[in-house]
Amino acid sequence: MTTVADLPSWAALAAALLLALGATVVLIGALGLLRLRTFYQRIHGPAITITLGAGGVLLASMVVFTAAQSRPVVHEVIIGAFLLATAPVVSMLIMRAAVYRDLRARKGESGATAGEVYSIGSEE
């Protein structure tokens, strides 16, 4: 395997741009996590941006190792497929667990009853 200094300039530039894009998207998600107030608002920043941010980093890795080894390297495609399949499911399960926890604790102010989808107590 060659070193990073031996990479063609097109591969180094593409990898740098993809890394910058991925890092920017992850930073935006982290700022959303810090800025928003309730758990239900906070979960959206990381849940939505992790796929695109990780995708940029994985694509940069594909470009670097494909150029360095002079053959297609597609291990990152498997990692990306795993992320695309699991990240939304995990986020949904975390949100549902929080709604269930808040309903059991009868926390109406937490946001679990926003939109009147769920109700606390019996309202007949």
C-alpha cells in the first residue's frame, strides 16, 4: 500500500472535499443537539445528519483506498448500507421509548402529548 503522499492530486482533493462535507454535516447535527431544548427536538439533529455525514466520510475513505491500492475498494458500501438500515430504526426506537417513559411518568410538559397524538390519563 502506498502512503498518503503518493496519492494522486485528484484523489486527495476529492477526499478532502468529502471529508469537509461530512464533517460540516456532523457539526450541524451536533449544534442542533446543543441548541434545541426538549429531547424530542434534540433527537432530530443527530438522527437525520448522521447518515449524510458518515456517508461523506465513507466516500472519502473509498476514494483514498481505491486510489492507493489501484483497485476498487467497496468495503465502505457495506458499512453505509448497515448505517442506512439501522440508524433510522434506532432513532425511532429511542423516541418511542422516551414517549412511553413520559406517558408512564405522566409528564405532559415534556412534549410527548404535542399534536394530541398521545394522551395522558383517561379523557372520555
